[in-house]
Amino acid sequence: MKDTTMTASIDPVTFAVLKSALESIVDDMAYTVMRTARSPIVRDVLDYSTTMCDAKGRILAQAKTVALHLGAVPDAVDSLMNHYGDDLHPGDVIIFNDPYDGGMHLPDIFMFKPIFSGDRHVGFSVVICHHCDMGGRVPGSNASDSTEIFQEGLRIPPLKFYNKGVRDDTLLAMIRTNVRLPALVVGDLEAQLATCALGERELLRLVDKYGADMLEEFLAEFLDYGERLTRKAIATWPDGDYTFTDFIDGDGFDETPIPIKVTITVKGDHLTVDFTGSAPQVRGAINSTLSFVKSATYLGIRCVLDNDVPNNAGVYRCIDISAPKGTLLNPEFPAPVAARALTGYRVADTVLGALAGIVPDRVAAAGEGGNSVVCLGGYDKQTREPFILVDMINGALGGRATLDGVDGVTNPCQNMSNMPVEIMEATYPIRIEEYGLRPDSCGAGKQRGGLSVIRSYRLLADEAVMQLRTDRYQTRPYGLFGGGPGAPSRNLFSQGGAAESFELLASKVTREITRGALLRHEQAGGGGYGDPFERAPEAVLEDVLDGKISVGFARAEFGVAVTGDALDRVETETLRRARVA
């Protein structure tokens, strides 16, 4: 689905060079954050994003970072421009995190650096980082059981962190005073600054080489190019309305499943995505801003487009998205939103579920449902130094039309990493007692789902506040076209002691724990794709021999009999014939 149509003044070679240059700039920005950030959640877990925008704030290119962040940038730009309009100058840097004024949730601080060539505004360098703490009632500022935004931490409207190159030390002092780990928060802000400066430098190098007029013409054409490729793809899809509903397992106060419903309307080369029928906003903090819902929706649709479609704002022109005000996906102020990432993951799952009815060969079964968040925060009893572990556990992908799901890997919404055990144990009063794949967690299918992970944490501090934001307890990750669902997730807890015994916790928990406590999180697995009784018996045997599934699972879910380390082909044939009969 190539489209090489260019304007008269930009030949295809120059177009390709500039396209690659933009993509290289944002990737270099991503590496700069990784090399300079202070906190493990940014440096090791990789919870950050980088992008470049034109002077109107339209996304030009995205790094291979947290994709769920970047589709929210257009609404963030609208908020920034509402505050500053023409009051942008060389040396300015704007930061904000207020979900009701351009942000997503309080730990995610947006940083925009307007880029000028002389007096001409040519673009923005943008970095979003999840900061380890923004104050509020609990360490990490990310609890599921907050009931209003005011409990969640420091809200920053769009403000100039630097004004014509001069830092606002009052704003910096306000941030330092309101967070538990000021050295890490300020260190990560400095990493964002360094990264924005790199983006500025590299874009201006393009201006110097090609001229501001040609670069502006290219940027406009590049967005049109993204739109053309997207419309070409949509035009091949069958017209009609496609509906899908998925669920979140309660908000931490009420365990009644919470529906997210989407209807995607295909009409010619345009999509309308409507979330009417989704749940009203809830008491807990899983409400999501509409900007974040848009981001998750763009991401789901982008997943089924060709690889050569650029990740720029031209794609967004082909898609209209709406959610009724006062719902989970567009809440009224002052609804809490700290744990909104969970809802974003489920929005993406729901959108992909609907897309499976449109382009079935391009959609995978559901993955683990988004990362699970384990937060352990407290103070050293002797020094009163705070510690805040925010661990985001990434799990599994669902089965695909021609391939199995992937075991123990990041959700496509994230592009994040599981924090290394060595980093965790060296940094926090924690001992990891188990970390590995979870056997039998895959959804059965002709292409099985991916296996998820298990992680167990032993607290070595005297006390801590434990926060869990997990899901897929009740509504398991869906399979497609006859594939089975992935295993449900579980939180098992023990306060330790000689006779250690476990209790099953809810999916969303905030509670105080003491030294010796052990948390074991078993993440949900990926769903299967296609009839599991059509899976090659040799592939099932291989999974048994690798320890990924048990002999009993192979027999019950795939109709494959394994004796010792060999297939029992006669018994397998009997089992599969019996199922058909």
C-alpha cells in the first residue's frame, strides 16, 4: 500500500531522507531520556515518551516508547495554546500534568519546548515522563482508591518552567516541596530538559540544511502522506457498524464488572468511534480523560494498519472519537484519574475486539490486559528517608492469525520493560523470591496465547503502604475465533511468619503491611486464536517439554495426550474425535 505522491518541490529521495531524519530525532530523544533519567520507573521501566510536533502542535513522529501517551498530545497542545497563544518565545519551556487541563494523570508531566529559527516558530520538542511521586495521600501518587483529584497530588496547569531561558525557581520550589522524592523528580525533569534541547538542536540542523520554507512544506506533506495511506487502508474495509464490549473488574470499591462498549462505523475511507454504552464515571481512580481514550483508540487502529504508515497526526484526521460526558471515559471534574492507565489498556482491547470483525487477520487475541502495578512505599525507620517502588509488570501477548502469542513481553500499548530484579533489590528494601513465566496461563488455540509472569515481593522494611492496580480477575483476556481466554490474574498475600499461608486479595488494594510480608502476583495470560483442537500435536508436546503447559492442560485444552516425553497419537486421535462427536 505504498503512496509516493509528492509535491512538485520535494522529490521522493528528499522526502525519504527527511522522514528518516525525523524518526531518528525522536529515537535519539528516547535514548537521551534513558541515559539521563534518575528514577528507576523512567530509566529502567521506560515509562516515558518522546515526540516532535510542528508549529501547530501536530505530531510528526513518535519514538518507540509508551504509545498510550502520545495520542493525547493533540489535546495537550490545545490546552497549551489556550493558555499562551502567541506568547511563546525562544527559550520557553512549558510543563503541566493537570488531567483537566491538558494532562492525563498527575505522575505524567508533559514538557513542551517551542523551537524557533530566528523569530520563526518551526515546531515543538515534547517529552512525557511518569514521575515516581507527585505528592498526595499515598506514595507514588497512583492509588486506585482515591475518590477525587485533590487526593492524588500536585496539579500543575500549563506553566512556563523556563521563560525566555530563565527558570521559574518558584515553580521548581513548589514541586520540590510537594513530592516525597524531590531529587529524583527534579532529576527526571532535568532529563526531560536535556532531551527537549536535543530535539531542538536536531530540528534546527534540518532547518539550516534545507531551509525553513522547505521544511515547513515537507512537514505539511508528511502529514498528508500519513492521511493518504490511512484512508487507502480504511477504504478497503467493509462498510458497517462493528460493536464490542469488554470489562474492567470493578474500581476497588465495587467489584461489579464495569463495561466499556465501542461501536466503530466504517464509511468509505473514514472511521467513527463511539463509546456510548460505556459505564458512568466511578468512585475509584480508574476514570480516564477523553484525551487518553483518544490515544488508546488511535493506538488500536494503528496496530492494524501497514507498517509503512507513519505515526503522525495525519492518521488522526481519518478518525472521529466520542464518549459521553460523565462516563468512565470522559469524567466530570473532580473525578480521580490516577489509575486511568488500566482503563486505557481496556479501551485498546475493546477497540481491537471490534476491529477483529473488520480485519480479522490483523488482530491478535487479548493480551494480559495491560501492565499490573505494584507500589510499595514507606520510610526507613532510622533515617526517615523515603522509598517508593513503582513496579509495572508486563506480561503476555495473545495468539495471532499465524503465530502464537509472545510470552512475558510488554503490552503493545506500552513498549516498557520489567524492572530487573538486581536493580530492584539494590534500590529498595525488597527481596524478589520468584520471577518467571506462569505455566498454563496461556489461552488455548490453534495459535496459543502467550504465557504471563509471576513476581513475588518480600518486604524487608519495617512497614510500607502497598498499592495494587491489577485486573482481569473476572473478565479473562478474550480469545478469538474459537480460541480460549487467558488465565485470570491473582494477588496472593501473606504477612509471613513460621507457618506462612496466603490469602487471595482483590484486584485493587491499598493497605499497610509490615516486615516479612510477601506479595505474589500472578498475571493474566494471553488469549488463544482459532480452534485449539486444530493445533499441531507436536507444538503442544513442545510446550509440555518446555514446561510451559502441563500434561493435564494439554489433554483438557488441546485434546493432546502426552506420556513421558512422547505423544500418544492413538489417545490424541480418540480425544479429538470425541470432541468432534
